[in-house]
Amino acid sequence: AGRQRELHQLEEFLAPLATGTCAGAVIVLGEAGTGKSHLIHAVQHSP
């Protein structure tokens, strides 16, 4: 919770990459303790 906007943005960006017809990279920046790892984990386990 609290990162729904960021989670949605990442999912939108990554969706076309699943087809394998394009490539992309994401860099997640932020201060320690701001939930970067949690956000990446949520993206990895989203449907």
C-alpha cells in the first residue's frame, strides 16, 4: 500500500516487454528505507 501509483507505472512499462519484441530497463532510486525492494517484489509477484 502507498505505492500503488508507482506499481501501476512499472506494470505499464513492463507489460510490452513480456512479448519479447522489445527491451527495457528500470532503475529504482530512493533513500534507504523508502520501500524500493518492496516495490520490486510487488512487481515480480503481480499477475
